[in-house]
Amino acid sequence: MNRTRKLDRILSLDDFELAARKVLPRPVFGYIAGAAEDNVSFRQNRECFHEYSFVPNVLVDISRRSTEVELLGKTYSAPFGIAPFGLSALAAYRGDVVLAASSAKSQIPMIMSGSSLIRLEEVAETSRDIWFQAYLPGQDQQIRDLLARVRNAGIQTLVVTVDTPVAANRENNIRTGFSTPLKPSLRLAWDGVTHPSWLLGTFLRTILRHGVPHFENNYAHRGAPILSGKVLRDFSDRGHFSWQHLRMIRDIWPGHLIVKGILNPNDAAKACATGVDGVIVSNHGGRQLDGAVSPLRMLPAVVDACKDVPVMMDGGIRRGTDALKALALGARMVFIARPFAYAAAIAGEQGIDHAISLFHGELSRDMAMLGITSLSGLKRHMLLHRYERPTYLDSEGELMRSAST
């Protein structure tokens, strides 16, 4: 079945996961799909969206509605972007490059992961508007060297991830045979042979054209290879990273500075006081501390703590209605990771284009049925939490409600 016919059967972001399971070998699919320990946070990231229902307006002329949003001095076509996802080049040939190309074409933001297997300079050549997400070590000179490299690549927005002080307990990776680096084994070879389109179209194609992939962007220098029986990745230096380093980064980084991985409103306030340009509320897709609270639940409190700084969110977003709920609670932008990795796996840039188009279409249609013509018209009173009840209309006709039943 060719790529176009495959995509004809993809009607939602969740459909990409089902299709990708057939294409990707077990370790790679398990790495993308899995989270930490018992997957509690991963599941709750989705479930918490069901706690809110919409209160739509009717008889509104929505014929000229727009999904555009302004953020960090730029107008984007829609309020969603592609979240950073490490090892994208294992899911699809030149994964980070095709993600950057598709996002640029669609005029949405894309955050490149610091755990990429493609040099950031190459991805930046595809799109100068990418944001770079850094997993920074706790040594001043290493930080300075990496930031100098990012700046020299022409990247203007730096995203510092702060929720990875140690490697997470991802038992799912062990069960599916995934490790970083990948260790050669008969089982790994069999997983590749039984998924020939991935083996030939992604893995061997990459090695033949570009050599064995390495972790290219954790430091200013090249890191470990992705395939090795002896080399181990070292996460120990991340444990030194502190607020002092964030202040130093703000002093030396001339572009936009975003902090990702905040759930605590007190931490959000500290970050804003440091001078960051944005905060992304995130629990790393449930891939770090299992049992960490869902970003959607903490979003309103973080928005309150960041009065003059835009707040963004990722985690569990799969529908246009999910994005609108997050925006109604104060988010300026939402980010999605796994579905775009799956889309790239099954159809490369064409698959990503299709995923963006599907989600953009949902957003526009949902805005129409909600009765708003722009995202500025999306208000908190248009959501009803399961423990709230409507009471009356205020003087301007807005729905008011009591705090609880």
C-alpha cells in the first residue's frame, strides 16, 4: 500500500499510532509509546481533559474565523506546535529534518530535541524558525559552549528542559529491548528484519548515506553513537543544573528563552523573575516522574503565577477540543509529540503534513461549533468542570457559576 492510500485511512491523530505499530520494530515503537514505571501520569494526561465540557455560543457568524495566534513576536497559523521528541531519526528517515520542513510549511512552531541524531546546524538550514530544546549539563563552560553553537546556527529561541535531573525509570524500554545506545543482539536484528520498510527505508538508508547516527546535540561536541555494545550515555552531569545556571543562561542568551517542564506555580514564578520569555507546563509526557500531576490541572495556577509571561503546555493533547480546553484555561500555545513521530514513521514529511492538516481542521471546526471567530474569543466561562454548575448570567451576558456543586 502506497503512502497516499495509507493516509486516506488516517482520520485522527490516534490513528497514526495504530498504523505506526505495524511499521516500527518493537524497541523503537516501545520507546515512543512508553512512559515511566506504571504509566500513571501518561494515562492521566489524557483523562484530565474529560473533566471539562464546553458551553458553546450559537447564532454567531463564524464564516471568517481564524486560528492564528501571536507568540514571541511572530504570528503562527494555529495555536499548536510540534513538541521535542528525542531520536526522531530512528522513527523516520531524517526525522528532525522532515519535522522542521513540515512545520515551516504549515507556519507552526517546532521544537527540536537536544537528543537528536542529526546535527542542529543541518536542521536549522531547513528552517531558521525552529526552537532548540537543550538538556543542559551543570557545568558552566559546557553550557556556554553549547549555547554559542546554537546561536551560531542562527536559532533564536532556546527551550531549556528542567525536569530531567536523572534518567527516568522507563521499564517499558527494557521490556521492549530498547536502550540508548542500542545494543546489537539477535533479537534486535530480528525486530529489524521483520519490519523491512523501516529497516531499508530508515535504518540502513541512514547508515549508508550518513554513517552510524550519534547523539549530536547534548553538548557542543559529538556524543555517543546510537548503536554500540559498550558505550553508555551519561546523565550524571544534569544533576548539577540549578537556578543559578538558568540566571547565567538568561545573561548570555540573546534570544527568546523558554523553560519547559514546570508544574509548580512557585517554580513558574521563579522562572519569570529570572527573565524567561515563556514557560511550558509539562510532565515530559509522563516519561519522567510517574505520578506527577497532569499539566492541564496545573495550567490555571501557573498562568496566574506568570502574569506577563506567555504560558504554553504539552501532555495528552490529541484532539482540537483538547487544545481549545487548554487555551481556555490560559495557554497561549500547546505542543504535541508522539502523534507526529508516528506520522513521520509511516509517511515521512507527507505524514506530518497530514497530521497537521487533520488537527488544524479539527481546531477550525471546533471553533465554529463553539461559536468563536478568533482565539481571543475563547474564555474560561466557556468551560464547565465536572464539579462546577452554572448559576446565572452577569451584566455582560457571560455565564457565571459557583465553585462547586
